Amino acid sequence: MGKVVEIRWHGRGGQGAKTASLLLADAAFNTGKFIQGFPEYGPERMGAPITAYNRISEERLTIHSNIYEPDYVVVVDDTLITAVDVTSGLKVDGAIIINTTKTPDELKPLLKGYKGKICTIDARSISIDTLGKYFPNTPMLGAVVKVSKIMDEQEFLNNMVKSFKHKFAKKPEVVDGNIKALERSMQEVKVV
């Protein structure tokens, strides 16, 4: 099998980590890739930690398990850094992408010796500026596409316009804000 990119998402119930992983899977599928996108729940309640996963490949996927050694980890809520081992199995040549206002240097001591890339983005500010509310999943989705380079950014944005127009058919006024959130996050994500 060719190169498989594996992504693990950490968030809290209600923050949209599962939705973002499924949107990423759809966008990758629409570019001709083979995909998997699935959540793993503990106690299903608002605010409880959840994990979601993506596998993306140019070839048919034959693996059907959780992801234990991801290439990328997306942390939608930085309070999870001390509550969950977010770097568990994370490949050194990959990256961790964290929604935070802290610098990578401030986060490094909390990441259990992880030596790979630490990427940060203030998804809260982007979300509030572009959507008027705190929906961190959309900016985090843009950030993971930028950092991982799993697909062409313009092709991704074009797919997301179609996806958001369908998803928000009864609320078309939110499509532009979501696209702006994606674009800003791809510009503002910091890679160290």
C-alpha cells in the first residue's frame, strides 16, 4: 500500500471534532482519494473528551482499526493537553496542531517530550471574527489541510464551498463565514 496519512483529532463533545474529521474525509474523497473518517466516544455527553480519526490514501485502504501512530494530531481544545496523552504514538516527522493562544515554547513542556513540529492556531479568534460564534472545528480543519498538505488548498476550498452549501442549505448566510474561517486558518496557522 502507498503512503497513508493518519490523523487523530482530540476535542470535547460539542466542539465539532467529529464533524471536522468527516468533512475532511468527504473533501479528500472528492479529490479521488480513499478515505476513512470515524469517531471514538467515551461517555457521550457535551464537554466530554472525544477522539476522531482520518485515514487518507491514494490507494485502497485495507486497515480497519483505530489509529495508534498518527502522522498528525489535531487538538481542538488545549485543555486536553493535560487531560489526555495527545502525543501518544505521534510520529516525530508529523506534527501536532493545537487550538491555543499559547506559543509552541509554552506548550512544549506539556507535550511529554514530543520532538516534532508544534503548530498553533487561535481558532477561537478566527471563529468569532468570521462566524460570530465559537465553532473551532472549521478553523482547525483549514489548519490541518495547510500543515499536512494532504490535498491542494484551492481544491479543498472548492470542495468545502460545495459541502457547506449543501450542509447549510437552510442557512446560506453562514457559508461565506465558514469559507473565510478556512482561508484565515490556512494563512494564520504557525508552524514551528
